[in-house]
Amino acid sequence: MALSTIVSQKQIKRKAPRGFLKRVFRRQKPQLRLEKSGDLLVHLNCLLFVHRLAEESRTNACESKCRVINKEHVLAAAKVILKKSRG
Amino acid sequence: MADHNPDGDPTPRTLLRRVLDTADPRTPRRPRSARAGAQRALLETASSRRLSGQTKTIVKGRSRGARSIGRSAHVQARGHLEEQTPRTLLKNILLTAPESSILMPESVVKPVPAPQVVQPSRRESSRGSLELQLPELEPSTTLAPGLLAPGRRKQRLRLSMFQQGVDQGLPLSQEPQGNADASSLTSSLNLTFATPLQPQSVQRPGLARRPPARRAVDVGAFLRDLRDTSLAPPNIVLEDTQPFSQPTVGSPNVYHSLPCTPHTGAEDAEQAAGRRTQSSGPGLQNNSPRKPAQFLAGEAEEVDAFALGFLSTSSGVSGEDEVEPLHNGVEEAEKKMEEEGVSVSEMEATGAQGPSRAEEPEGHTQVTEAEGSQGTAEAKGPGASSGDEDASSRAASPESASSTPESLQARRHHQFPEPAPPPGAAVLSSEPAEPLLVRRPPRPRTTGPRPRQDPHKAGLSHYVKLFSFFAKMPMERKALEMVEKCLDKYFQHLCDDLEVFAAHAGRKTVKPEDLELLMRRQGLVTDQVSLHVLVERHLPLEYRQLLIPCAYSGNSVFPAQ
């Protein structure tokens, strides 16, 4: 596939996809239940995870002096951050 | 006199101040030119002051120019100033916008004798009740605004011509010229009070209010609502607030472009039908369904148009397949209506299942379809409980939900010519319907996971967008796919951890404490940074209010601890 870049948009919606989160949780653990505000905290967790991931991949890309974030950058970043977020 | 201007930084204000201070009480009669010159100087500086963006040089230049003029005309201007009370003059300068007209000084000065009589009134006018004194304003005061920067005079003149034309209609105690000139002081105000609409409409046609675009009134829907109010009024409010929590929304994942009106129209029909059948369900099953069926027949007329459009746009194959077997049974049609109504009412948390318990799974699937397509918290409340059961049944008939709306439309088609049967055949009807729907999933088994994946991907894409936003750098598409995989893994880890934590606490429900513990273990929450801090930092206000307990009036804390 051709190298295509996606420029980040200026406005992002800050809503939490609560239905999606709830569904994911149900799919993974049908025996468990998630409390009412629990999914908001899950969303917060996801936000922070994505934030850290983005920062890490950005660092990787800058280190390799690339203008564009590559798959390898993301992969390396993911390894680190997923390990961190293991809990 | 010549040197009353210190040369540090002669701002217009200081210049004016100086002029004021040096004003002498003298006879008012002064040569016009001098007066004009003085006023011009004052106004120039005032205007330059008002144009705050001007550079200092320009200000200085202006002030210097004004100064020179002021110097020359100073001796003569003094008396004139006194006549007008420089205070009022300055007030006029301040009050009048620069766009007040600049009139010919000669013409303005003509009715000079008259103004002096009205001086006190003018003072008042300049201060407060400008609009009242409009016709009596002296041209001398108009000189003040009338002598703005020379560069603007031409424009002002044109404007003044316009204002003159407008002011013709005003009651004039003086000659029209003088009035027009006099009113230039408060010309803008004059205009607004005398002819408020005219200038606005002339100047800004674009701001004219457009009549709100209104949809054509659906007489059928209106009649339907009338009947509804007679039958089951309280549900209307509930149902109307959730226009999108309808099963029909589930199918057009692809056909989002379909305008909402058909949906709402169809939904109204379904709602109405469901409501009626709902209310009639526990009661008279035999008689009342006939009545609603007639209403439904009436609705079906309107719904026909929608259904036609819907059917034509939607995948006709599945619709037609559904149509043929259902040709036989109007009962099933009505049962579908009931079931749909049930699902609708379920969505609205009415809870009364009624006779169509059998159709629950389908209703649930519809509910979940609707939920999935929305992905928001709107349907979440009532949908949450049903969504729990839905998830299991959802896999069974992922396609059925999409097909049921179409089939519903088709059924309504056929219900239209026929009267309502007793719902005793409902049980029978549900069975032929169900195998039909059950038949659907095995067929597109290859595309079975598709609807499951699409909303999943849709939800993930939200976080992927957030990723690209946080990264602030352009990214490759492959990188984004990578991010999706990471998110999947992350969610798995997350759920596992939460399960472990909840089990550790001997619970089967994951509570916020578990989440906090998870974040602490992840290193996000430390002794320095608490969870509330993170919540405040990253979540929008609405969520903050839900998460962080806050005290409200009446000795109440929300959310309750």
C-alpha cells in the first residue's frame, strides 16, 4: 500500500463510547458486570493508555528522525506500554 | 500659548486636556474656520485615540498636526470652546461614533445664533437624552463630530446625505439642513430611534431572519397521535424522547444516509402500534387489536411511502424473502407489530412484556442492533439490562435484526388491506416468523462476524482517532491498524485484570475501586496524583460530575457515596 499519511484533526469529540465499552466488556467477560460509572473510568484508562502509546510512538519516530509515525514505531511503543499497563 | 505641548508623548488625551485647561471664558462668536480648525484638531486626536491600534507615530503625527492647527486657532478657539463648555464638547466626541456625518462647516455654522439659546438643553442632550433633543441640536455641536479625520470626510458626507434623507421625516424645529446637520451628532442614535428597521435592513440584509424550515405536516401521523392520546397518553412523552432507539435504526448501518423522517415516521407507527397493542395486550385481546389494526391500516398508508422508500433502498432480496412467507399471516404481521412495540417499550423501560414474550429475543436483537449502531449512552439505560441478554442472543441472529425492520415494513404493506385477526394466532405467527429469522444467520455465515466487527471497529476507531490526535504527527495507515490491534490486546488485558480484582474482593461486579486499583498498578495513579485529578484532567465536565462526588444544595452529595 502506498505510504499515506493522516494528519491529525484539530477537533476531537470527547465523548466516551459507553455502549461500545460496555459491549466489549460483556463480550470478554459475560459473567461479570460493570457498574454504572465504571465504564467512564475504563474510558479514562483507555484515554491514558492511548495517550501514553502516542507519546511513546512519537518519541520513537522522532528518534529515528522520521516525519511520519511508522508501524515499527508503534509496535515498539506498544510493547513497552502494554507491559506497563499490565497491572 | 504656543507651547503648551510637552514633547514627551503627546497623546490625544493630554492634548485635549491642555486645550480644556487653557480655555478662556470669552464671547462665543468666533470665526468659523478657527472653530472648525479647533474642533477638527480635537476630533482628530480623539479619533486617533479611539483607533487604538494606531502606531505611536501616527498618533504623534496627528497630534502634531492637531497641535499646529490648534495653535493657530487657539486664540480664537478659546472663546468658542468656552461657549460650548469643552466638557460637553468632549463628551460629544466620546459619545458620537466616528461615523457620524461630517457636514460642511459653512452650512453647519449658518444657524449659529439659534443654538446658543438651546445650549443647556444641548448639554443635557449630549449627556443623556440625546434622542429627545435631536431636532434641537445645534450645528455647532455637530461640528465636533463633523470634523473628523479629513480622510474620512467623504465617506461621512455620503453617509450624512443618507442620514439627511432619513431625517426628513423627523419633526424638525429648525430648518431641515440644520436639523440634518444637527442630528449628525447623534445621527446613529437618531436613526435607531426614529427608523430602526430601515438602516438595519439596508445595511445588513443577511441578518434577516429566515422562517424556520418546516417539514410538511404528516396528517397521518397527526391522526395517529390523536388516537394515541386517546388510548395511551402517558407513553407518548417517553417514546418521543427516544426517536432513535428503534429497531429500524439497526439495519441501515450502511444506509445512514436515509433521512431520519422515514425512520421517525416508521418509528412512530411502530410506537403507536406497540403502544396500542401493549395497552390492549393485557386487556381485551380480541376486540382492541382490531381497532388498532384499523389504525395501523391507516398508518400503513403513510408508512407505505416510507416503507417503499425503505424497501427500495434496503437490500430487497432479504425483504422480499421475508415478504412472501408472511403473505399468509396477517397475524404474524400484527404480532411483529406487537413485538416491535414490545421492543420499543422495552427500550423505554416500561417493562410490560405483554403477550409477545416469545418474540423477546428478536426484540432484544433489535434493541441491541439499535444500541450497537448508536454506540451512545442514550439507549444505554434501559438497553443495558436488555443488552446483557442481547449479547448472547445477538450472535444467534445478527442478521435478523437488520431484516426484521424491512420485513416489518413489508408486513405493514400486507396488513394494510386486511383487518386484524385475534391475537390468539399470535403464538402460531411467532413460530413461522422465528424459523424464518433463524434461517437467516446460517446463510450469511461468512458475513456473520461483520456486524459484530463493524461496531467494534467503529468504537475502536474512536480511540484510534484519539491516538492520531495525541501523536500530533502524521501517521501511516498501517500504523493505525497496528494501533487497533494494540487496543484489542489492551482491552483483553483490561478485562482480565478487572476480573481478577473483582474476584479478589469477592465480588461479581466490577466497581470503580477495582478501576482505581488497576490504575494504581499501572502507575497512572500515584500518591501525588490521585484518580480525581486524572478525572479532572482528561474527562469532560459531564463525566466529571458523574464520577467525582460533589456536594450540592440541600445537603446532598452526588453521586451518592
